[in-house]
Amino acid sequence: MYDVIKSENNLLNRLPKRASPIKKLFKLPLVSSTYLNFVTNHLGCEITPDIVLFGYEAVLQENKIVQEAYPTIGNILWLIGSTGQGDSWFLDRATGYLLFLITNRANMKSLISS
């Protein structure tokens, strides 16, 4: 019924590849070697019907928007994907933890004030 994916490399090999890898990493936070491998070598893609991982160009654009609107959050979290309902997936810049946020202005403001 479902294939079992036993390693990160096995998973990454199933995702669509970029025509040429991104070589300049200075715009990306060093949050996770697996994430850097994905974003520099693969295209953004839908990994489930409701989860989209952003590719290099989209991730830079999306994080620019976060940084401009919510600089405190942009300095702590790195937006990596979204859902069809407007929720977001982030990596914590310090720990590399994967975080899920039900995104709306009230949630973002409460994160800033805490």
C-alpha cells in the first residue's frame, strides 16, 4: 500500500531535482544539513496533498515577507512550507526543530509578545 522510506537520502531521491544545484548558500540559515540538501538540490514540491515544501526561490521570497512583517519571528524561525489552509511550517534557526504554526495575525502577535 505505502512504500516505507528508510532514510533521508531515500526520501530526497524521490523528490524533483533542480536542473542545477544552488551553490551560494549565504542567503540560507544553516539550520539542518538535510534541509540544506533539499533546498539547494531539489525543487519545491507538494509532499502530501496538504503540505508544500518551498523551493529555493520561494523560500527566500516567503522569508523576506516574514522578516518585513514580523522581524522578531523572522530572526528566530525560518519558514519552509505551508498547508492549503494558510498554516505554516518553520525550522527554529537555533535548534533546527520543526515547528507547525496555525498562522493568523493574532498568533503571530502573541508569539512576538511572549
